[in-house]
Amino acid sequence: MKEIKNQLQERQKYELNGDAHLMSSVETPMRTDAFVKSDEEKMANIEKLFGGIMEELGLDMTDDSLKGTPYRVAKMYVKEMFQGLNPTNKPSLSVFDNKYQYNKMLVEKEISFSSACEHHFLPITGKAHVGYISSGKVIGISKINRLVEYYGRRPQVQERMTLQIFNDLKKALKTDDVIVVVEAEHLCVSTRGVKDKTSRTTTVEFGGRFEDIDLRNEFYQFT
């Protein structure tokens, strides 16, 4: 009885929080034993568990169209949608000396990404725009795209994803002169709850010379 009461109290908290973008830290919350199991073990377990969900929904799991779904979902979660949880998949952010002495803003815009809301596990799709000013180092352009993809491929909060990209670029480039803007559609907003089909969410983080509003406005003109 006590266990049921505690469970109900927890559910009331979830209802009160609603769709609030709760974020405990910039780091994605992970257990210390997150990678003890192999991908194959995780897929086997998820397949069984997701099959149970489908059973609870009353679906006929003997139907040819449905019986392979638990495996497909398990493979999609581990090998595709959430592969960014595994640090071994993190791209190497190769940087080089700025030998050509380019000292103006570099902008990589319209970087497409797919992610998933960690509150409902529904898709987030959008674009990221990144700018930086070299302090002596430059980064391979494709590495910016790969970094956005890496942090997108996990259950996410958009604010956290923006900060993760920003912090990694600052560290790699050894400069505070970085700006990151993320624009996205959240299916947890457009397909459930309020069911708003047109709204989009924008987050921004910047530092260094981008604290200057004129420089930020120049960046925004490019995006």
C-alpha cells in the first residue's frame, strides 16, 4: 500500500511539472554501469521489454506486420537514435593552426539534426547554426556537423544540447568566441498535449566577443 502511495505521489509531480524542460546538469544523466552490457545484450532486453509494451496495448504480436517491431525498435534505439550516448561514438574534433590568418567570423549554418525528447521519447527535428572566431586554431568544418549529430543522437533537452555543443567547441578551439543557435520542432508539443503544429523552439548560447550585440546581430544575419 505504501509503495502504491509513493508511486501516486511521484506521478503527481510529473503531472505538475507538465512539459517543463527540467535539466539537472549540462551532462546527460548516465549511470556508471551504462556500458557494461554489449549493444547486442541491450537490444535483446529492449526487444523483450518493448514487446511487452505492445502486448499491454492489446496488439496481436503474432501478426506478420507486428512481430518484428520489437526487434526493429531495439535496433533503432541502440544503433541509430541513441548512439550518441556512447562516448566511443564521439567525433574527434581535429583542429589546425590558422596559418592563413583568417580572423573574421566563420559560420556553419543549417546543420540538420534529429533527436528525441527525454520526457516523452518523441522526435525533435531541427537545425543548428554555429559561429566562431579563431584565436589561432580552426576546426574541420565537417567536425561541427558531426558534433551536432553526436549530441542529437540521445534523449535530450534542447537547452542541454545547445550547451554541450558550445562547451565542446570552446574547449577544442581554445576560445570563448563561440556562438550556437538551435532551432527545433518538438513532436511532444505538436502531436500531443497542446498539439501546436506551427511553433518552434530556439535556444542560444554565446561567449567572448559574441557578448557584443552588434557581432551577434551580424551572426544572425547569416543564419
